[in-house]
Amino acid sequence: MSDQLNDVILKELDKEWVELMKLAKKTGISLDEVRRFLRSN
């Protein structure tokens, strides 16, 4: 995979991650809970 493509993918993932974190904060979900959930899937 080219570095450029990799950067684009990381930026997109980063945006989604930021949205996820905002949503988690609003709903009172801790980062640890999110991490545990992501690891279990």
C-alpha cells in the first residue's frame, strides 16, 4: 500500500474515531469500555 493511500485511510479512521469519542463522552461511555468493545470484535 502506498504511503499516500495509507495517510488517507488513517485520516478517515481518525475522523470516525473522533466522532466515536464525542458520542461516547455524551453517553457516558469510558474510553476503556470502547477499547474493550473494539478488542472483543
